[in-house]
Amino acid sequence: MNGDRTGNRIRNIVVSGPVTLLRTFRAAGAASLVLLIAACARADGAGRADRDSATDGSYQPDALVLRVQHTGGFVPAAMLATRLPVVSVYGDGRVISEGPQILSYPPPALPNVQVQVIDAAGVRTLVERARAAGIGGPPIDFGQPPIADAATTRFTLSTGYGTDVVDVYALSETDADTHGLTPEQVRARTALRELLNALTDLPTTLGTDAVGESQPYEPAALAAVATPYTPDPTIPAQREVAWPGPRLPGDPIGPDAGCVTATGEDLPETLAAAEPATAITPWTSGGERWTLNLRPLLPDESGCADLLED
């Protein structure tokens, strides 16, 4: 499955603030012209004030402020749907990312999702770093390296002013010495790589005293993407586990894949069943066996539809 190779894309930009429409007048006195210029200046200043106020920390607690995620790439549909964002920053200062993974096979069924907390000043600092790196500004040419099946790195910045999205193809696969990128494209990509490094190393970016201790993330819902189970003859038979959540496979989410969401009373039981399971555990539901890719939903997500890529 190929990644989005648009190079860069800025979408969903909401513009607020007054707009002054200038018309041509045949007979306008000097005083009227001065008043008109002053009105334009006030309008422009109000627009800048609207934009600046978007970083005052007045976000809803579960509002997504800043996110970096990978989309596309040569990855099975079930893994695409359940791939966690690299980092997500929320209005109440929670920063959610995937923690260290166990380097053993088979890996655990549940990913290691961690949450840290920063204050409103820290959120504003990260927003400012994102803007300085080019998120939310004029369109930037990041180039189109000739690499097949790489992932696209998507940066999303949401403020009271609107939402800006920038997609950069093969960001982690390119550097200053490869793939014929121009110096301007290299600088633009370097700025985004530095932003990503800043977001994934908060103690260095904000200071150790400004970042709370990393804790396991406790989700309010768990998505399960189910595909038919196929035994692997090269490994020992795995113990079956009865799936305690909604009946599998659920709503279609990709080729031969369905998705269900465990919430409310179903959630504690499904998390308990998943805790000792692995990525190759056969799950039973409706008299059939399934392979599950499990994905805790994040605060801005409510169901399987939120896992589908644009």
C-alpha cells in the first residue's frame, strides 16, 4: 500500500477575523482615505490577535492541539488502522505517545501507551515550536523523493484559529545528502525533523521540572481490528482466548478486516483478557477464530471510524 506522495498538503484551514473589501471610488476625499486605511489596519490587527489568542491555553481538556503520526506505507490494513500516533498533545496538557516496546516475539497484544502532563505554558511552547517549523504558515515545498512505499509523516496543529495539516512523504528516509532535494527542501524537512525530536523529548524541550512523570495511559475505549485467524505451522499452537467484547468481526474497516469498540462495562473485561495475550493469540467469537490488532482509543477518538486514514 503506497503512502500519500503529495509532498505536502495543508488542509482544513479556518480563517477568522474581519475582512475589509476595498472598492474604487472616483471621488474620495483625503479624510475618507485616512479613515479607510485606519480601518484596514484595525482589521488586520484583529486577525493577528485572533491568531495569537489561539495559544493562550484556553483549550477544552480533550481537544487535540498537536499531533504527529505516520500514514500510509507498505503496511497491512489492520496495522494501518491500529497504528498509534507518534505523539499527541491535548488541551489539558496530556501528551500521549507509545512507550518502549518489548523486543521479543510474539509481542504483547496491547501496545505500551504512555501519558505525560505539561502545563499551559508548555502547550503554548509546543504550539509556537510547531509554527516556527512551518505548520500553519504559507505552503512549503518539501520535495518528492523517489522512494517507494514509504510512510507519510502528518503534522496536525489545532488552535482557536483553525486546524492546519501538513503531510510530508518519506520524512524519516531522507537527509541532506540524498534523493536530489534542493537546499530549501532540505531545510524545510530538517525543521520538521527537529520539531518531531522536540516533541518526543519533552524534558529537553521544556525542562525536566516542566514535564510530569510518564504513566500508563488508561483508555476509555479499546478498538479491536479483527482478521480471520491463520495458524502458522512454524510456531507452536497458541492458546485460544474467548473475546469478551462485542461480537467479531464488527464493521468493515479494510480487506477481510472488521472493527469493534469495547467501552463501558465491556472495557475492564476486554483489557483483562488482552493483558496476557500476544499479537498471535487466536481469539474466538461467534464460533470462529480471529487475529486481533488492539488499539486503545485516544481522548479525541470515539470509535473505529476515527482509525480510518483520510
